[in-house]
Amino acid sequence: MSRMNIHTRTLLILLGSFMTVILLFAGFVYLSVSSYTDRDFDRLLELRVRSLVVHGLEEQEGDAPGPLVGELIDRLSDEQDHILPMDMEGGARTMAATTGAPPEFFTRLMRYGQADHVQGGRHFKGLLHKGPKGAHLVVASAENYYEEHHVRHLRKNLLGAAGVAFVLALLLAFHFSSTMFKPLHRIAEQVRQIGTENLHQRIGEEQGSRELRELASTFNYMLDRIETAFETQNNFISNASHELRTPLTAIIGEADVALSKPRSAEEYVETMQVILEEAGHLDKKTKALLFLAQTGFKSGRSQFGKVRIDQLLYDVKSTVERMDQRHLVHLDMSLLPENPTRLKVLGNEQLLHLAFSNVILNGCKYSNGQPVTVSLGTSDERVIVVVRDRGIGIAENDLAHIYDPFFRGANTKGYEGYGIGLPLTRNIVRMHGGEIIVSSKVKVGTTVQITLPVGPFDLVAGRAAPRHSPVE
Ligand code: ADP
């Protein structure tokens, strides 16, 4: 049974249940009709015997036992009646020979006053009557016509009907089970055709029952996520190799040019400086990549503790302002709650420091020294940090890609950066159960809102290790 496919199994279950009901029903009808006719015939035969007693003996006292004169009910099928004197010559044997009933029927009749017997479809009933003319045995026997003809006919019909029902049930069950599983086969077929080369393909959700539509839409939802992850991964690899190759090409080119002919000491120093600078880029990029991988995909050990976001922001402000004297951060704490515990988040302080510095540094960097406002507030178990700048903004087309590793806005030429900061920040925020929303308008400014749940909350266990410096 376990190897049998679900289609055959359903077919057998349907057929089995259908036939069980049909056979039970037919059996019940047959048995009840058969037992009813049996009882009814028995009653009729008894009436016939009593009628024989009344009309053959009591009304005709004095006459010799003979054929029946008056009858209360119709004679039964192939009925034979006998009124025999109790002291008949030859006893039970002669009586048996006369009537066709066995001698022990008469022995019982004489002893108990009444007896029944059935032999080859023929029913015998006898009564002992004692009257002024002595004791007589009154015996009537007849064929149970209903049993013999009607019930046999019924049995034949029922068996025929059961056979027809079986064929019908088989066809119905086959049709039902195949139409029932057709959508499943269709879904399986569609799924089979989806591979890495056509991940954009989706399963039709329009047909079938609600459950099947739900299955298809769940599957499609999963495909959406897989496709996004797959594309991100694909872009990530091509972007990463491109980004790493740029400084490498510069280093190789610079060394090639320097070595093509003898150079002066100053020229070698200049070359070494370019190489050092490019190697520095390479170093930063590899570190950033590693870090992104650690926060994004791999599990590491990270210590989570209570972090007060207001204090953290003060730290970030001083770090950012120390990095460049043009950086100006204005902290707005006017919406702060009175209860400072509502500002505590369960998290990794260094990672959160990194996330906020990335966003605030971006604000400073892309607004050419104009002050960046950082506001802190709380709502329903959440801490909200809003970083607002009046810088170059992000074009609408670019906004969808700012979390792609290595993506840089079209208007960022002349601003240093690798396009790692925001994806990294988003990884960190998500790791803390939070959310980041960026809204922006070109040449007007950018607003980044980071929401974090107030601790304690369920953490995704074991994530990135926290040793780092802000990534540009
Ligand atoms: P980077 O700043 O190193 O380029 P990020 O990952 O931090 O990389 O940001 C990705 C892109 O998002 C940037 O290249 C830029 O186009 C855009 N961006 C992020 N923050 C801002 C901001 N405050 N103002 C304007 N553009 C921004």
C-alpha cells in the first residue's frame, strides 16, 4: 500500500467505500424481505391449518376425514391438506408416506400438539385436534411461493444491480480521483520546468480549489524570494569581482609602466604611493566584503546586551565629527520619553554603532558639510532614529538599488565610497529585528529612518562578530 501512488489509493478507497455501502444496503434489503416472507408464509400456513380444523373437523364432526369443504383464505401454492386419525394404522410411518413429511414430524406433533417442518422448499405445519370423534392430526403443506420465486428474483436483481453499481463506481471513482489530482500533476509539471535559467516563471494560480490555489501562491511567493536572493547573489559576485579588479588593475598597470624603463627615485616613490593607495582601497573593500558576508549570511558569535540608543548616538556623533572637521551633527532629543528604559535595545553595541555611523556619515558626506539632524523618539515598544540631511539626494531610479552591494548612485561621482555601507547597515538593523526606510529627493535631501524594537525581544541567535571601524 505504501508504494501505491495516491491516485490508485484514492481510487481504491472510493471504490471500497462505495461498494461496502451498496453491498450492506443490498444485504439488508435481501435479508429483511426474505425473513418477512418467511414469517408471513408461516402465518398463512398456520391460518390454513386452523381453517382445516374449523372447516374440516369442527363443522363436519361425524364425517370421515376427507377433502376440505369451506375455506377462510385462498389455498396456498401447491397446497396439500391432510386430516389423519391419531390412531391411524401403521402410525407415523404411514402418515409420513401419505403426507411426504418425515416420521419424526408426526412424533413431535403427537407429543407437543403442534409441529413444523421444512423440506426442499416445502413447508409442513401440523396441529393435533381432539374432538368428539376422536383425536386427529391436521397437516397442511405448501410451497413457499414468495420465497421460491420473489425472493430469488430479488436476489438475482440485487446481485445484478451490485455488479452494475461496481462498474459505475469504478468509473466514477476513476474519474473523480483523476480530476482531483489533475491540478496537482499540473503544478508538479510546472514546478519541474522551473530552473535557475527561468526563475522568473510562475505557477498558474487561477484554477483548482482554494487549497490548491493557496499551494500555488505559496510556491510562487517562495519563488519570488528565491529569485530575489539568487539575483542579489549573482549581482553580488559580479559587482564584487569588478570592484576588486579595479584597484588590482590600477596596481598592475602602475607597476608595469614603472618597470618598462629605468626611472628616477622620485618616480619610483610616486609609483609606490599610487600602489599603496590602490592596495589600501583593495584592503578596505575586502574587509568590507568580509564583514558584509559575516553580518549577512554567516553565523558568528556576537554578544548582545542592553544598549541605550541615546548614549550610542552621542558616541556616534563624536566619532563622526572627529573624522572630519566639516562634519556637523545636530542631535534632536526633544521627543525623548521620560522613562529612559524605553530607549534600551537588546543588541550589539559595536554593530549598532557601525550602522548609525554609516548612515550619519553618508548624510555628512553627501551634503557637503551642511549639518545633519538626528532625531530620537519612541513609539509602541520601538525606538525610532531619523537621520535627515539637505544634500544631493538619491534619484528615484537609484532608490531601489541602494541596498545592492557596491551600488553607487549616479550623482555620487566625486564622493568617496564603495557602496557597502547601506547593505551592511540594513543587515545589522534586520539582525536586531528592526527596519530601515530611506526616502529622498534629488538636490533636496535624504531621510533615513531606523526603527528598533525595545528589548528584550526574540533574537536570531548567533550572528556577526563586532570588531570593525565604520565602512565608508
Ligand atoms: P557609498 O556611500 O559608499 O556609496 P552606501 O552603501 O552607503 O555606499 O550608499 C549607497 C548609495 O546610496 C550611495 O552611493 C548613494 O548613491 C546613496 N546614498 C546613501 N545615503 C545617501 C545620502 N544621505 N544622500 C544621498 N545619497 C545617499
